[in-house]
Amino acid sequence: MIRSRVPAVILAALVLCIKPDCAEAFQSHPAPEGLYVHQIAHVVFMIAMGFLAYWLQYNQLIRERGWRLIQLACLLLILWNVVAFVGHWVETHIPDASVLGEPDWSQRIRIDLHPLIPLYYMLKLDHLVSVPAMIALFLGVRSLYKQALAEEHHFDE
Amino acid sequence: MNDSYPLAPVWFVDVVGSSLVIVFAFLAVMYAARLARIQKSSLIWTYMLWLCTALALFGLSRGVGHIAKRFLLMTDMRDVWVSLRPYSGGINTVAFVLVASITLFFQRVQKINREILQDKKALETASREVMHLNRNLESVVQERTDELSRSEQKFRRIFESSMDVIFILDDNGRFLDVNPAGISTLGYDRDLLVGQMGLNDLCTSGEAYASLFQELHTTGFVKDRECLFLARNGSELHLLLSATIRRGESGETLNYEGIAKDITSRVQMERQLQQADKLASLGQISTGIAHEINNPLGIILGYTQLLLREQAPASQMHDDLKTIEKHTRNCKGIVEDLLKFSRSTAIRKIPFDVNGSLAEVISLLAHQFELDKIDIRTNLDVTIPKITGDAEKLKQVFMNLLMNARQAISGKGEISVTTRRNGDSVDISISDTGSGIAPQVMNKIFDPFFTTKPVGEGTGLGLSVSYGIVQDHNGHIEVESRSGKGSTFTVILPLIEQSEAETTI
């Protein structure tokens, strides 16, 4: 099967060498693609966290405190993904001129240039969601560790 | 300025939040690593380590990017940030996808982990049991051995002490084991019986054996089947046999197990009762006939003798009358025998010496037997006491039995006469090496007028009369015979106390 295709592959290679402009081997990727990929990654991240939260519930693992906290981390990360996704979208509609001053602690943002700017301002505070998510993850794993440690001691005794 | 918000809080939250995300993400990694370390065999903790690491990478890529951005912009290095920005965003996007990819394996990992834990639990349980067994193996084995021994002893006791014959046969019908009652009943040594002989060696009839095994193979068992076997001493054994066949998984015969009850005594007693009933009926008929015929015969004999006195001895009439007289006397003899059989004649019982009576009868017949080349061997027990009975009548019984024995022997032969005390009775056995009695006529030999002799040579009353006499003495006659080997007639007479002597029936 493979051997029968070898002549066809060689012929195609020769044609490309002679007339490469018709090959269309790759297409160009202009600027918005990066944002789209990032937004898609946010959606995938969100779906994955949703699955994890559901599986923890389905497998009845949330009866233990550690897994309950990890489920909370999942839900907060979903929320964070929503915030970030909307934030990225809103950012594309905000005019660059809305930010005033040098990029230091005195910098401000005008809210009269676009109605979405107040929302953008709030969405930029996304760490208020992601930090509790990471704290919940940390506390959950630590709780599981302590539980496992207690079980190990109990077993040793 | 009223239409603008300060961005300082945003930058502050951004920098501090990014730092905290990194810190907590790595703390989570640290605890996940500890978890994976203390429970190395747990796949779920390994997975958690991977997930936390991926989230830490996500937090790191994002946090470092945000902090770097803020730092570079504030230090007037916008160009640097512009060149780093695509990498920061790209790495951040890859981190998202990495976290999502790892997360989506959770259910599979959880399922595998659950199976591993179940297997582990099963292994641990099995291991504990093995350890427990190892620790207690000796005592467990001892306990089981004791239980087995108790069980074996229980069934062995039943096997050993049973009064019935219990046996096990192999698939060829040969004895694998027989209990002591079986050894005693059959009369064979265990070594001779087990492994050497089969049930067919004991069966009197091949047909009966074949029928027995056919039923066993057809129905799987036989229940209360009356079978006739031969003991080692040649005596017949009537056994009530129940047996089962034991088959293997593929239906092949493994062995046969059976239990048999010796009912020989019961069968003999039933036969004797039947014989007694039959003879009682015949006796009543015979008595009537004998009385009716005896008187006319007396008259015929009387008138014949009167006529004889008037005839000259050498005349034809005299000879004819003599013939009439002779046959009339024969007829009277038969009638008298009938009367004896029907016990209508008086019996006078007094103590007498059985051995002495036998010696008298033997001395009477010895000369005749010598001429017929028949040896008489006697084995008389001198210790047996006198018995109470009619000596003359019993001599007649012995005479009949000895004459029958002589007639059973064609040519040279031997007759053995044995007496012995057997508890409360005396056994008088008369054995011959003659032709024996055919099984089909065995139950008729005591019937009046039954004879195997040619017409005119025997009346067929000898044994029936003997039977009647012995019965009058509260005894009985047993017969053992093997066709072609000879017969043994045993007269069994009870020992009666002296105080009961001198009675007359």
C-alpha cells in the first residue's frame, strides 16, 4: 500500500519544486488570531474546570473537606475565566486614549469615552477571584495531605 | 478628572494578586508532592501533583507576565515589554490548555485509582488471611485433622460395628472393603476377599448377578433386593441387599457401595413354616385315607390267609393267594408309614444315648455299605448328654437318612456321621459325597410320596416320616446340598430336662 504511493509522492514533490507559488503550504496568521486562541483557551479551561467540579460531585468525593475546597477552587476558576474572557472582549472595544498619564501609580482611565470602561475597570480586578481560587486549591490539597497523614499514622499504630 | 478612575488600585491588585497566585499555587504543589510521597501507590495523588504543577505553571506564567509588564512600563522599558508580550501571552495560553488537558483526565485517573485501591484492598485482605493462616497453620491443620479424625472414627465405628454387611466394590465389582460383619457372614478372610474376589464369585447365579448390576446401572441403586449368595463353607446366604452406584463427573463408574442384611434364618424359618403347613394338610388327608384303607386291607389280608389254609402249598391257587398276601402286606406297610407320618402312632419319650442309637444303626448297615464300597466315618461327640425321645423312632430316622445317603452315592463314596452339642440342642449330621439334590426339587424332598427313585423302588415316605418324627421331638431337619458335591442332613434335637422325661404323646 505504502509502496504504491511512493511514485505519486515523488511526482508531487517535483511539481512543487518546479512551481512553488501554487502550493499554498501555509497561510498567514494576522494579529486577532492570538486573542482568539487565548479566548478559546479560556473556554477550554472553563469547561475542564466544570468537568472536574462535576466529577468531584459525581464520585461523591466532596464528602471530604479537601475535595470540597478543590471543587470550590474549580468554581472560582470558572468565574475567573468568565471575568477574564469578558475582560479581553471588552478591552478590544476600549479606545487607547482612555488611559491618561504615564504608566505609574498616578495613571487614570477616562470613563466618558466608552460606556464599557467602568465594566472594564472592574474586570481588571480579576485577581480578586483568582487569588481565592488558588487559596481554595491550596487549602484543599493541604486538607487532603493532613487527612492522608492521619490515616498513615492510624495504620502504623 | 471627575470622569476618570485611578488605575493604582488595579495595578496594586494585579501585582499583589499575581504574587499571591504564584505563592499559593506552589504551596499547593508542595502539599501535593507530600501527598504523593506519603502514599506513593496512590495514582490520584500523583495526578493531583500534576494538576497542581500545571496550575502553578499557569499562575507563574500569568503572574510573572503581569509583574514584568508593570515593572517594565514603570521603568520606561515599554519596548522590552512590547517584545516580551507575545511570549508572555503565548505561554499563558499554553498553560491554560495544559491545565485543561490534565484536568480532563481526572475521571479516567479516578476510575483507575478506584480499581487499584479495590485490588489493593483485596490483596491486603488476602495477604492478611495468608499471614493469619501462616501464623495459625499448625493449629488449623491440627483442628481440621481432629475434626476429620472424629468424623472418620464416627463413620468407621458404624462401619466396624454394624451387624449388617457393608461393602464397597470397585468399578469391576471386586471388593475394595468389607466390614467385620461381612467377613464373618461370608466366612472369607479379609485378605482373600478384598482385592481378590468380586461379588460375582459369591453369586449362585450369573443371571442374578447380571440383573443386579443392570438395575444398578439403570436406576443408580437397588433397594431391599433379596439375593442368594454362597458362603465360603458352601452354605447358602440369603441377603437383603441395598446398593448404590457412585459415578464420576463424566458419568463413569467409580465404585459401588452396598449394605446387606443376612436373612437366611428368616428365609429358612419361612420355608419350614410353609413345609409344616403343607405337611400338616397332607397329614390330615393321609390319616383319613389310611384309616379308610387300613380296615379293608385287614379284611383282604385275613380272608387271603383263610383261603391259603385251604389250598395245597404247591398249587397255582396257593401261589396266587401268596402274591395277594404279599402285596396286601406292602399296602399295609405304606398305610402304616402314612399313619406314622401323620403322627397318629404313639411316641414314648425316655432318656437315651444318641451316639449309642447311631452306633446300633450304623452296625446294622455297615456290612451292606462295605459291599457297596462306601466308607462310613463317624465323629461322635462323647460329651453330649442323653436326650429325651423315642429311641426307636429316631433310629428309624437315622436309618432313613443313612439309606438315602447310600442311594445318593453311585459307586465308591463316603458317608460321615457327626454329633455335637450346639447350645441347648444336639446336632446329628449325616453327610454324603453323592450327587446332591437339584435346587429345583429342594423344597419338595419332605413331601409325602415325592421320590427321585425309579417306580417301585421307593415310596417317597422316608423323609416325610422322618420329618414328622423329628417334629414330634420338637426338633427340625436342615439340609445343605450342592449339586454334584453331596448333601448334609442335620437333625437338630433339643436337650430336654430329665424332669420332662417319661412323657408319652
